[in-house]
Amino acid sequence: MADIFQEVDEALEREKLLKLWKEYRPVIIGGIAGLILGVAFWSGLKNWTYRQNAEQTTLLIESMDSDDQRTALLKTAENTRPGHRTLALMIAAGNAMAFAQGDPEEAREAAEIYSQISADKKAPDLYREFAQVMAIRANMLAAPPENADPQTVETWLPDLTAMASGEDKSPWWGQALLTAAEINAFYKKDFAAARSNAEQVASAAAELPPTLAERARTMAHVFAVKAADAPSNE
């Protein structure tokens, strides 16, 4: 008797499964096909991304080996994806910066390239913020204190001090504040503000690279002396 009931149960299960298969067959087949296509698409995308990265890395290396490295890098930056573009522009800007001392044209070109990086929303924040500081430093080389427009100089400071404000400071906040200190001291002759900038960096020496901390302490001392010697406005 038990065998009969078991056979009936099995028959009902088969009938139920067959009914479900007939009712949902298009959905099941579509789901399986979608899964297969999805896996194939993802695999193809990974392969395409790998090939693109390999090709663009090769192009970047070839640009660095070019006789006219900067021009080649700038051209490469126009035809590559965000990561390679940022790297190409960084190297090109560094190339211009190497010749910027005493050459305003080179300094201006470096500033333009760094500004392009800092304005690129697809570039990593780490590089954008570094480029922001370097663009200002390049502009300082292009326009030394005796030639600088005071209104332009005023536009440099807010971006630098903003990088050191709040809890979420930029990784480059120390460099930014020391650059602000130089602007206050050499462009505005405000040695008290310059000392304040440098002291803020020096006070956080434990969380900064030793060379940067030492530079901050030296600048704070020099600007404190200058501030003390400066004539009173009263």
C-alpha cells in the first residue's frame, strides 16, 4: 500500500514540474540565456579593458622616450583614458616645471597643464589637489613679486587655505599652507600671516614628512623675525 501512495506522489510531482516548465519555460530559458550573455559580456569587457590599458601604457612609454617628450605626452593625453591621461599630463607638467625657473613662458605652460589636471573631474582627487598647488607655484614662477598683479595674487590664497581647513584636509595641505606663507611674505609683505601659515604646519610635524616639517619650522622662525622687524601700522 505504501508503494502505491509513493508512486502517486511521484506522479503528482512530475505533473507539477511539467506544468511549471510549460508555464515558465520562456522565463527560465531567457534567464539562462541572459546569464550566459552577461558572463560573455563581462569577459569581453575585461579583455577589452586589459588590451586598452596595455596599448595606452605602451603609448605613454613611447611618449616619454620621444625627443620632444612634452609635445608627445600632451598628444597622448588627448587620446587616452582618464588614468593614463592624468599621468601623461603630470609628466608633461613636470617637464615644463623643470625649465620654469627664470623662464616665464615655461612656467606659464606648466601652470596651464597643472590647471588642466586640477579641473579634470575624472582625475583622482590626490592628483587634482597636488596639481592645484603646483599650478599656483608655477604661476608664482611666471609672475614673481615685482611683476605680479595684486588682484591675481589674491585669487591664489583661498584655494590654498581651503585645502588645510576642516577635518577632511587635503593630503597636500602642508605644501598648500607653506605656499600660502610664501605668497603672504613675498607678494603681500604680510609676515605675520606668513608666520601663522608656517606655524600651523610646524605644529603638525608629527603627521608630516620630516623634510616638510623642518621646512615649516625654518619658515616660521624666519617670518617671525621679519614680522617683529616690520614697521607697525599703528
